[in-house]
Amino acid sequence: MSQLLEKTTDQRIVLQGTWEKFKRLQREFEEISRAKLSYYNGTIEILMPGEDHATFTQVIGYLIVTFLIDRGVSFKPTGDKTQEREGEASAQADQSYWIGQPKSIPDLAIEVVFNTGNAAKLPKYCALGVSEVWFWEDGTLALFHLREKGYERIERSELPELETLDLDLLKRCILIGETDLGRAVHLFRASIFRSLPSTGNHNPT
């Protein structure tokens, strides 16, 4: 199994099974820290993220945290913490956050997608009640906000604390960050501070 985890590309296994089978597998994979397991509607997915997946996950997480800190937003990063609704759904996003007050389910989940479309992942997040889900796939971001009847594709975040986030800037910096995270963060922070109202107190360094 350790050899699989050294691969550059993702390794994905999809099984059919009950919630009880999923929980057994979850226990068996506890020692493999990079393995991500999810469950919804009798489908179990085991994902072994490759090196590229891990790189983009870290870059995206660092940029989102930078934005929230520099905007003075109260938040908590919950990373790939398992989110569950007993007997119905379980998911491990690549990055997740509650924003404002602590919650049992994050406000935002972000997934890096290499080998499966994002539409198939939305039902489990709907069952969990995650307000917004973002997918990074093929160099672009797809954002979905939870409505009464399910997720709707949106062009800009509808979470109040993230409404002002420039997604074109974020995408550009994610791509730069793949090879030079320092340069990406410098550009990102400089652009954030240029967009803030001038008070004479802001210093991006």
C-alpha cells in the first residue's frame, strides 16, 4: 500500500457497500494518513492523493487562509477532517473551513479533482449540509452554493466573508504556487491590500 502513496497521480477505488462496510474500511485505513474515504448512497470511494494533488491542496489552503487573515475574518481551518451524517454520508474534503462561529459542519469545502467530475461529489455534500463547495479542476475553479433544492453553480462566493475574493487572481496565484508558493503569496497579498480601502495602516509585508 505504501508504494501506491508514492505515486504522482491519484489512486482511486470505488466500491459498493453498506454504511457498516464503510465504517470497517475507515478503521482499516486509519494508519494511512493520506487516504481519503467517502460514502454516499451505497457507494464507497477510497482516494490516495498523489503528489500533484497534495501540492495544489496546500497551495489553495495557504492562499485562502492568507485572504481570511488579511481581511480580519474569524475562521477555523478544518482541513480534511471527516464530516459525517450517521448512516447517510461521509466526506473528507481536501480543505474545509468554518467561518464566523464554530459549527459541526464546515461552511466551505474545497476539493482538488484529477480523475472524476465534480458533479458526482455534490450529493454527499448536500446530505451533509455544507453551504458552499469549490472544485479545482483543470486549472479552474467551479463554485457551488447550497439552495433549497440542491447546489447551484455560482460565479462568485456567496459566503459574506468571501464575496470580495477575486477568483481570477486566486486561480492565477494557484497556478504560480504550483512551482513557487512564495511568489504566489506575495502577489496575492499585494493585490488584496491594493483592493482594501485606504486607511494608511495596511502593510502587506
